[in-house]
Amino acid sequence: MNPQAEKLNQLIREINPSVFDLLSYRGRNIFFPTKGLVKQGLDAKGKKINASIGMAMEDDGSPLRLKAIDNKLNLPPEETFPYASSYGKNELRDIWKEIIREKNPTLGKHPISRPVVTNALTHGLSICGYLFVNEGDKIIMPDLFWGNYKLLFENAYGGQLEHFPLFSGQNFNTEGLKERLNSPGMKKIVLLNFPNNPTGYTPTEIEVQEITTIINDAAENGKKIVLLTDDAYFGLVYEPGIYRESIFSPMANLHKNVLAVKVDGATKEDYAWGFRVGFITFSNKLMNDEMARCLEDKAAGAVRGNVSNCPHLSQSLLLTAYNSPDYKEDKERKVKLLKSRYEKVKEVVLGKYINSEYFDIVPNNSGYFMCLKLKGIDAEEVRQVLLNKYDTGIMAIGDLIRVAYSSLATDLIELLFENIQNACHDVKKGNY
Ligand SMILES: Cc1ncc(COP(=O)(O)O)c(C=O)c1O
């Protein structure tokens, strides 16, 4: 093992051996190289003659660049063309950390790491796989989940998704989580994604208290738990009584055996899908600056060995947004727009389809989506009929139809559900 990795491991072990125990083999081996090329590049920064790094410069020392690109950008070339650090732009990391605290007030002053920038959330989750998942490790999560988790954790790292039913009746299935968590084995990896894709469900405040107790009890019983939160749709909560913070908040300071890992970013909550900027942030009961730095080094090392670093242009654009006095107000307007679509969906489905003979409405209160659970009708067949006969696209996931009302003008919502109802009728009658 590289001595730099060994050093990080030793520090982590000294502060909290449970955190070390949660690292995968890859996670134990990774480090951010502070010697070698990166170090030499940093040493040369600011020197009159810098012939060290693999970039090209104009004669005036600014980044060498093509006019066709430069003409489109009104940010300084130094903020867009050069490589960003593998950790991400420091100003962006710091402002995002502040934003996390602001949006999750119950974190209080409890230490959290400085967020490391990832190539959006998919990559942040992949870094979690890298750091924590060994071949054969199970990743506990609800049975309704973002399908890409399979490629992310199973194909890439040899993990195995282990599901529990998301719902018990109309509520979050806390017992299902408890059962999975208390199954044999001391290391547990749990992934929770709220607002959930595909259902658009976020647990209530009471359910989150129950989840927190379950995790704490398991940790008390000696389980070592890495609790990953996929906060892709953070902030889009439309009903009272629904938990508004990330589940990272109650986990951060819960128990020394619980390592909380927050994966979040601009993609969905700042409507910047193609920018590819996300973050990974750690916390633990015994978190201090040193442990934070060790985990940041490991995450940044994994980023470096994976995609080297993340888009500088996108990071700079987002930094501009987060520093803009209009940011919060503008964002609030967009949340209101999505909420108004949610309300329209609610009005339509509760008004007309609550007793549909073709589908049940899956509990939802947040996010981009809602689902209909078909009653003995094939969802893929319904999808085909919707495409071919009704000029309508939805997602078919098992026996669910997922409706992304986030992407639909409000005045089309009524027609969408009418089309779904009609397509279900057609499929049931074999009439298409
Ligand atoms: C639950 C969830 N997590 C993560 C992602 C991926 O986000 P990103 O585009 O930032 O990689 C998605 C995208 O659909 C998602 O639904």
C-alpha cells in the first residue's frame, strides 16, 4: 500500500476505527497524491517560467484558447479553460458547504467535511461505490429506486442491491429497513434517496425520527453503517409535515458507528442537468478537521483516478449563481412552478382517478415524479399504446407508470391522465 494511503488510514483509525472498517479495499488504498506530478505542478504555480503542467498558454500567460469558444463566454478565461482542482473549486466547495448548513439547520455546528466536487451525482455515487463497496457487499435500499444504481454499484463494484419494500400501506416501511439492517453481518451500507425516484415520496417528520432511531439502535448493537443519502431532488417538498432537510442531518452526529455521506448537487435542484457538478460530503459523530481532510483526500484521489477533475466552466457558472443576489428568489420561483404542477396533478388524480379501475396512486409528496401502480395491466403495453395512439411518453417501470410532471406544462396534465386512463382501457380490452 502506498505510504500516503497508509498515513490517511492510520489517522482515520486513530480518530474512529469504525470509519476505517467501513472503507472498501479500494477505499483503503486510495489517497490524493501530494507528491509527484500534482505536487510539482503546484510548486511551479506563479513562477515566472512555468513549464510544468500539461496545458498551453498564450504569450501573455492567459490560457491558449479558440476564439469560437471564447467569444461565447463572458467569464474570465482563467475561470473556464484551465483544469479545476480534483477537489473542485475551493470557493464553490465553501459556498456549497454554507448552503448545506443553511438548508439543513439541525446540523447546527456539527463538523462536516468540505464538499468534494464530483461529475454530478452519478459520479458522486460511484465514488461512494469506490470508497465503501467491496465485491459481494450488499447495499440496502427501497425496492423502488433509480435503476442506474444497478450499473453503479453492481456492475462497477460487484456490490449487490438488497431491497426492502418502500411502503407499508401509505407509509414509509420502517420495519423493512430495520429488518434489513439487523440481518447478519456487521458492515451495512444503506442508500436512501428522498425525494425518491421514481415515486416522488419523502418520509414524514415522524418517519424520519423512526428511521433515525432504527439506525441508532443498530449502531448501538455494534453494526457499522455507512448511510448514503442521494439528495438529487433536495428541496422540492410540497406538503406540510414532510421532512424538509436531508436525512444526512440526523445521521451526521448520530453515533460513532454511523458514517453519513451526502451526495448532492446542482443537477436537479439548480436545474443544471448538463453541467455535471455534484458534491460528496462526509460526517460522523467523531468528525473533526483531520478526519474530514482524510476523507476529502480519499474522495479527491478517487476523482483524480477516475475523471481527473470536473468541468471548470460549470463550476464557475454555478459559483456565479450562488453569489448572485437573485439566486434564492429565482430558485424559489422555479420551486413554486414545480409545486403548482404537483398541485394540478393532485387535483386531477384525486378528483377523477382516485377510484380508477386501472391503477392506484402511489404515495407522493415531493420531487419531479409520481407513479401509478397498474392493476394487472402491463405497463410496457400501456407505454406503447400511449406512444403510438396518444402521442404521449411516460416511463414504464415494472408494474408502475412514472409520470415526470416536472417536465409538463400545467395545461397538459389533465390530458396526460386522460390519455393514460384511455390507454389502460385499450390494453385491458385488447383494443389497439
Ligand atoms: C435519484 C437520482 N440520483 C441521481 C441521479 C443522477 O444525477 P446526475 O445527473 O447529477 O448524475 C438521478 C438522475 O436521474 C436520480 O434520479
